[in-house]
Amino acid sequence: MNVFRLVGDLSHLLAIIMLLKKIWSSRSCAGISGKSQLLFALVFTTRYLDLFTSFISVYNTSMKVIYILCAYATVYLIYVKFKATYDHNHDTFRAEFLVVPVGGLAFLVNHDFTPLEILWTFSIYLESVAIMPQLFMISKTGEAESITSHYLFCLGGYRALYIINWLYRFYSEGFFDLIAIVAGCVQTILYCDFFYLYITKVIYGQKLSLPA
Amino acid sequence: YRQPHEKDEL
């Protein structure tokens, strides 16, 4: 465990909790892509099946459980409790266009052809593109509320910190996992355009809206 | 190269 990973994990946790709190306190999930949240729930479920097979640390186990619970709580708020506020007309990204190719790729490119390993690989690939419905929704409506922007910034920050963590681990321990690194870089690149908008607009107190 | 079971990252 190094400081980059710890801060990355905490940034990830902050993003998840911030989104939950926003939906809960505004009693609304307007502007949030339910599809992205469903995909994240699927990501955590398929990745953390090793909760049943291996124990790494109390930190590791508790973070996994918290991520899974928060992901399902978010999905519940969007699709059940505050369903009336869900903006499904704008959440039109076809999630199957992500899940099917990613599933195929997980079968073809993985560390080991076993069920748990394929599901882990699937979750890594899926996480790298799971934010696309949310980014698509923002590009469709042309704007995002500032909390939604902070959420995306924390998620992107988590990815960027993980890349620094991998560089650090490569030089200090000779550790690297090519699947995680390639997928992680793809995921971080997806946030780049958003980062630019965030820094130029949200930080200067404006709502994030796309240039017409 | 990491063994598949050694997944310590989240």
C-alpha cells in the first residue's frame, strides 16, 4: 500500500458517497446516468467475488463491501426510490454496446482461463468504459450540476492516482499487471476532456456547460 | 508477473 493508492481509493470512496448524498438530500437523481451506475454495480459485483475465496486485509475487505453496498444503494435510489426524477429520456447510451464487446474481450485476453479470473478481467474492462453513459448524457443535455462535476472529478482523480501507484509499484516492487494498466489508462483518457472543462469552468464558479 | 490470486488492489 502506498500513498497514491490510498488517496486514490479514498477519492473513489468520496466520489461514490458524494453521489449518494447528492441524490439523497436533493431527493432527485436528475442528470445522473442510471446506466453508468448499473454498470458500476456490475463491475464491483464481478470483481469482488474473491471476497469469498481470499482474504487480503481488513482494509481490502471492508472497502470492497462498502463499494458494493454503495453501488447497489445508488442503483436503488435511481431506479426505485426516486424513479420519478430519473432522466431516462437523456440516458440513451446503449449499455449492451459496452457489455457485450467487453465480455468477449475478457474471454479472449485474460491472465487465466478460469471463471473467477474471466469475471475479474470483465470487471476491469467494464470499469474502464462504464462512465460513458454518464459522459454521453452530459454531452446530450450540454451541462452538469456542479456536484455531478465534483463526482466525475473525484472518479477521474482516483484513476489518475492509480496510474501513479502503478508507476511507483513498478519501480519499487517490479510489480505490474498489464490488463489493469491498459484498461486504467483507457479509463483515465476518457476523463481528460472532462478534466479540461472542469478546470476551466467549475473551478471558476460556473456550471459545467459545453460550448454550443 | 503477478499471480491471478494476488489481487490486492481495489
